[in-house]
Amino acid sequence: MTVSRGASAFMRRAGWLAPLLIVMACRSPELEALNAEVDALESKVAGLKPGDTETKILEILGPPTSSGSTFHLSQSTGHERQYADAARSGSVRYHSWFRGVDITCTVGIDIAGRLAYKACGGT
């Protein structure tokens, strides 16, 4: 109990500090670099067109973080439509790129080796 009251008193006295720390964190060079990586990946994925070859996709995006037969984003909650669309896309394999804190971009490749689906998401 004493620790809780002490922590609350500290928070009241230093209440101005939390917003300052948040602003400083949002402006950190590390966070800005992560945001730039995410923006670059999302921009490249947005430029992909249905029917692009798997080879072309890998040349544009580089080596994937993971590959497999299952579609995934960093979070499924809130992205149910993307999961349903991927399931209907005719994709037989998926390549995913993870960037930033929790952003994943995934492309679906059909049996002919061409882009059938693409999506990016996270929290």
C-alpha cells in the first residue's frame, strides 16, 4: 500500500514529465529511422501490381523475413478482412517482411508464380 501511494504521489508531482518523455521518444532518431523503414517498405509494396512475377517482387523488396504457406500480419485483430481476402486470393505461398516495431507486409504468390495478393498491417 505504501508503495502504491508513494508512486501516486510521485506521478502527481512529476505529471508533466510523462508527456515530455513521450514527445522526446517520438522525435528520437531511432524511431524516425524505424518509421522511414516502414514507409519505404509500404511504398514498395503499394507499387506492386497483380501479376508481377515472384522474381520481380523479390528484386524490389529484397529477401523476405519469412516465407510459408500461411498468410500473416503482425496482428490478426483488426485485419480480419485482409485474412479473408488472402484466403480467397488463390495464393499458394506467402512472403513476409517485418519492419519497425510491429509492421508486417505480406505478398501472396499464386501457382503460376505471380502476385495474387498483398497487404501490410500491424497495431
